[in-house]
Amino acid sequence: MTFTGDERAQSVQVGAVLLFGVLIIAFSSYQAFAVPEQNREVEFNHNQQVQTQMQDLRNAIVSVPGQPSRQAVSIQLGTQYPSRLVATNPGPPSGLLYTDGTSNESQNLTVRNAEAINPETADYWSGTAPRHYNTGAIAYKPEYNVYGEAPETVYEHSVVYNQFREGNLTLSEQAMVDGRDITLVALNGSMSRSASGSVAVDVEPKSQSSRTIRITNPTETSNVSVSFLSRLPASEWEALLSDEQYVANVTHTEGPGSLYNVTMVFERGVTYRLQMAKASVGTGATDEREAYLTTVSTGNSSVEQGDSEEIVLEVRDAYNNPVSDIEVNGAVEGSNTGSLTTDTETSDSNGRVEFTYEAKQSTDTGTHTVQFSLNEIDSFNGGTPEDVSVPVTVTEANQGSGGGSDSSELIYNEDAVALDSNGDTDGGVRFTVTNELGETIEITTVAIDPVDDQIDYLSDNTAGFFQRSPQETELYIEADPDGYTDLGTGASLPRTIDVDGDDNYFSGPNPVLSDTSTATFHLFEFGNGNNEIDMNGESVTITVTYELSSGGTDSKMFTVTPGGANTNEQPDADFTIDSSGNSNNRNFDASPSSDPQGDPLTYEWDLDGDGLFNDATGQTVKEKVPSDTTVALRVVDSEGNADTVRKEVP
């Protein structure tokens, strides 16, 4: 008998082999194509996360001016792939966070042709010698397994951008220039961290404050400029700065390696506000030491025989920020010219030192020079940044010079700036005063009197009357606590504002200013009727009246000029009071006033002590004024420069 073979078992075996082969091919395809694509998505999403974190790091660095505390920012250098049941992942991707040039003294940010408006600050910021500040970049370089075209993300000079092989893509705006404000933050320190986890980057202020100095070009043919090394060419910086009307030009030359030496050139004849700071990351950054000594306020101090006057100076570093615990030496030049109560003082946490000048009854009248130095006073040289000379004018006693109110120690800090809140005109004014009275005060009224008669209105120009913050009310005073006055649709000038009243729509409490603290005043916005006026270079006389915690009322009068006074020198206001005849008939004579340039002067009088110069005009005035009234004179030259003086009627 013959049997035929059964082939059914072979077909089952072949099918199983084929099925296994299909599974192997499918798994291989999944491992070769699907897993990398999924991992690529993980890496891409991680890269987006790091870009956001680098912008957080950028924000921490650019906020160092005025930020005294350390800030920590977390950067996730690497990531993890999802767990897989069968397929395998490569090792977890990592990244490198490193600084570039931040500890290389040859890699600098350089400021050229910048002369300070304050004469003593100009000993350091003279406009002749360039100022160099070491700075660099901090960058994240990913080390991915799949996302090979991922960019390197870089922070430098306030900008975060992605650097690809074929070009750059900016992720943030620049924060170095904003109108007339120039803010420069140098980045120092050394860091190099490679990991697949997260690292905390501590941004530590090494030099910071909210201080600005006013600078301009020193000659008619020079321009303020700022140069720095960058991976971005001038064309990209030009795009970043395209909205800045005071940036005249942006150029570059070839720098070391792949860097460009970029220069921002600013318009001539403009006063700029320069703010600087030094931030550090990693290790190796050093604190800044003292670089120069300057006066807190400009102008001559005046004191009667037998009286005293406080002189306040400030020790600053190369970034124009205060330095504490520095000894300052002082002495009065000449003989029988008065004296200082102490020869040496130490700067406080605000970098300030306070000396007291005393004039005896026998001290010679006239202008005397008080010398101060960071070095020994015997080596004094008034032209060096470490030395300051302050003129003090001694007058005869019992002549009414200066008046009771002018001897107050509420100090205007010579820092007025013009700002804009809602348009393109800098119609607002901001300035600060410091309480050096030795006790707490409560500010009750503020008198506002622009020198230019065309400036006759103050209105915040905001929609609605419910905004109660700086730049959104006509008067806002930041103090301890704040005070504010909203005048509805605005009010005419000159006027005296009762801070917690004045028949306004809204008002807060009277602001309180503790001893040694500083109040910031916001006045928004000045105009001719409803037309805003650019307040840069415009002078406004301010009279602040306050109540002392020990009892009594006093006031301080000063003139603010945002951006600095005009180039013509300031006139000198002075007057005499003749009370002969009827006890209340007074002859006020301003003929002792003068102008260094010989310009003609106009004379405006405040005869009732309200801080408004609308009572009389002319060089001589005859009025009935009661005894003990504080009379003020304001003289204005042809360039709009103003000076005021107050005296108490005997």
C-alpha cells in the first residue's frame, strides 16, 4: 500500500516563521523610526522649555538695577525619554550651560564721549576717557540624541536669541536703550555646568541701585556711544533698536573669533539718563570698590555767621552706585573761614556722608571752599574723581539771608526726569527728595509754579478718575505711606495742592516721610491747556510744606529741571528788605541778583509765602508785608535758567 505525504504541518511552520519575521520587522521599524521621532518630539519640547527659562534668566539679570537681593533661576539642562516596555531609548539627553567672556577683562562694554551734567560727577565722567566694563554672555548648548539642528540659546546685553547654523532668531527685545534712558548691566562670573537634570543659577547683584546720572556729549562734534562684543552683527542690533529715535547709528567691526564689535552711536546735544549695574553668576565675580566722590546737590550752600549747614556727599563705584563703609576726609580751606565739626565721616548704606559746616560769629563773610577727599586731605586735587570742593557762602547774621525755611534739610536730589505715560511727549516730571531733618515729617501741600508761563495746566490724561498710581494721577508721592491727589480733568497752574484735600475727585492721606528716607514725586502731565509739553529742559519751582513730628510747620523750595538746565549758567538770586518808615511798608530790592553771562533777568515775587510767584514782578517792589512772612524771589535769565531765594521779613 502506498501512502501520500501530509504537508499541512509544514504550512503551519512556515506561517509561524513568516509571522515572527513580520513582528521582527515591525519592531525593528518601530525602534528605528517611531522611537527616534517620539524622542525628537521630547527633545524639541524640552528645548522650548529651556528657551523660556533662558528668558527668565534674562529678566533676572536686566532687573538687577534697583534689585538688592539675589535671584535664583532654574534651568533644566536635560530631559528624560518616556519608559518603553520593549523598545529601548538612548541615554538621557543633557546640555551645557556656560559663560562666555564674563571673566575675560579684554571683553568689555565701553562707554565713550559721556560727560556728566553734575560738575563733580564730571570729574569721573569727563567725556575724555572711555569707561570699560567687563561683560559677556551666558549660553545653553544642548546635547541631544535626535534633534540635531537644535539652536544654541544665548543671553547677551539684555537680549536672548537662538543661534542656528544658518542664522539667528531673537526671543526678546533689547533693554539697553529706552528713549533717553541708557541701562547697562554687565555680567561677570564664571560658570560651566553639564547635566541631564536642572541647575539653579543665582543672579547676584555686585553693584546696583536705582541711581541714574545725566550725561551728554562733551563737544559739538562728539557723540555719546556704547560699544560691546556680540555674536549678533550690527544689522540685527539695528533692527532691535529701530524704534529708538535717539540712536543715530549702529555699526560693527570684526572682533576676536566669531564676535562683532558693535557700537551704538547716540544723537548729539541730548541729555541722557545713564543707569548701570553689575550682575554675577557662578563664581569669581568681585564686589566693586569706591571710584569717585560727588555732591548730592549742586549749587552753593549759604549760612549766616553763627549758624551751621549740612553738606551731603556720596561715595560711588565705577557703576555710579553707592559704596558703604568708606572714610571721607574733609577740611575748610584758608583761615577764619569756618570749620567742620568732624574731620572724617564714613559712608552709610546709601553711600552718603554728612558733614556739618559751622560759621562762627567772627568767621569772615564771603564764599569759602570746603574740601573733601577719599584720600588724605593734604593731597587734595579738585580735578580728580576722588576729591570734591564745595563752596559755602557766609553772610552777616540778622540780615534775613536764606530765611528760616531755607535752612531745612529736606534735600532735593537733583534727579528730575521727564517721562511720558500715554503718548509720545515727555510731559510728566519725576524727582526725589530725602528727609535729613532728623525726625519724621508729614507732607501737607505742594506748590507748583513753572518758570515758562506757557506751561499753565496739569492733567494726567488717563481715561477715568479711578487710577491711583504713579503717572496716573496729577500728583502722586511715594513715601511711607504714599499720598496722591487726583484733580479730575486737570487744573490750572501755578497752584498749591493740598495733598489730602483740595476739592479734588480723589485724594489719599498726607504722605509720611521717616528720617533719612526718600520720597518720589510724580507730576503728570504738564501742558499748555490740553496740549502736552515736553518737559525736558523746562524748569518748575516746587515748594513742599510739611509738619514735623516734634511740632511746627516748615517748607522747602527748590527748582527742578528735567534733563538739566540749559547750557547758559544759572543766575544768582538775591534781594534786600528795607523796612524803614511804616512797620508794614517794605521795599524789596532785587538789584543784588546777577547772571554770570550778563544776561538780562526777569524778577518774580512771592510775597505771601505760598510758593507761587504771582504776587509782583520787577526788580524793586514796595508792598505791605507783615513781619515773619517768608518772601521769595525768582530770577530767570534769557535761556530759562532760574534761581530762587527766600528771606523772612524782620
